[in-house]
Amino acid sequence: MTWHVQTFASVESTQDFLADLLQTEDILEGTVIQALEQKKGKGRQGNGWVSPMGNLYMSFLLRPSCDQKTASQLSFVIALAIARAISAVLQDETVDVQLKWPNDLYAQGRKLGGILLEHRGETGGACRIVIGIGLNVRPFDAGQAPDQPWVAADQLRETPQDRNALAAALLQQLAGMLADYADRGFAPWRDRWAARDLTRDRVVTVTGPGEPWQGIARGIDAQGALQVEAEGRLKPLHSGEVSVRMEAPT
């Protein structure tokens, strides 16, 4: 994978910026839009993403085969690439970055970052998928913080981190890991993701569509669906929002 990076001081949303480019030209796979801040950052399910100056915001274009399974599994590979990049930049393999299904990153029990995948049509037999990444690098100033427990990369080793170094390490990790996924499939990545699974054997609440319900997360299956034990059986969850109680069930 060759990356084609464009960096801007400020945009409304890196996701929308890249999506707009797709409407006007046939841009290359590996095109990356990075911004120092976003005015209207995007999260999943139409939620906003708090995006002040100083954190890592980027979106990039992939053209995988038009297979729903492949598209959904990309988020697991990308999450692992982010976790590895953080360890590489902090020069500490013991940094415990955990992954919450389907696309959030946590450390010290608090949210560190997230991933957003958006399907943007097809061309030449390949899907066009715009992937957005938001990663907290520096602590939020008063009045800017998201409405949930959060942590920043600066706080993981109590020293300022270089956002550009994190971005470069992430793209380097991604290039190799996406090639490996294309060659070997999802099985080895499932095991690696499972080793960082935040929700496994914890009580989770599942929302949307329908009424919220609870169960105990039992890991992901061979396709990437979350297995939730409820009412005496395993229910595969292919979409939806999951919140987790941090204490393990007795």
C-alpha cells in the first residue's frame, strides 16, 4: 500500500472531505486526509466526534473486494494497527491498549480513540470504503472533553507524544497488516484482536435496533460478529452499539 497524504489545518470532517473528493474525481486507493482539527467530526450512528486542535484525525480510502464480511473485518485489523503504532511510538510493548467491539480503542478503562467505516459505492468491481480514525493524543482542555471517560496518549506515559510520529507509525503498521490480511484472511487477526478484547466475559448492554438488552460478551466468531450470551444461548451481534460494565460477572 502506498499512502498519498494531504494535511490541512482545519476541516469540517476528514470523512466528508474525502467523500466529497470521491464525487469529483477517481482518487487513488491510499489517499489520506489528515487534519489538525475538525469542526464537525463524525462518529458512528450519526454521533459527533469532539475534535479540538492537537489530536490525530485522519480518513483514508481503501478499495477491497465488495464483500460485506471483508468490509466489516477491516475495522479489527485497523484497530490492531493503531494499538501497535501506539506501542511503537511510546517504545513500550507493555502499553495495554484494549479494543471494544466493533471499533473503539480503550486504555486504563477509558476511551482512547475510535474508527468509522463508511461505504461510498463501487467502481471497477471494488468497494470504495472511507475509514476515519480519531485518536486522543493530548488531554482535553476544560469544556472540550467528550461526555464519557477518556484518556489521551500523552497520559499513558505522562509525557507529550508527537502526533505526526503516531500518524506515520500508524500508516506504516497499516500497510503491512492490510497486506497480511489480504494474503491470510481473518483467522490470525481474530486471535490477535481477542487478546485485547475489552468486553470478553463482561456484562454488556446492546442498543439498536429494538429495545436494549443485556448479556455477557463471549468474544467474536470467525466472521467478526460479537457473541453475546443471553437467555441461555449465544446470540451473534453483527451491528449495534455495545456498552460494557467494567467489573467481570461472578
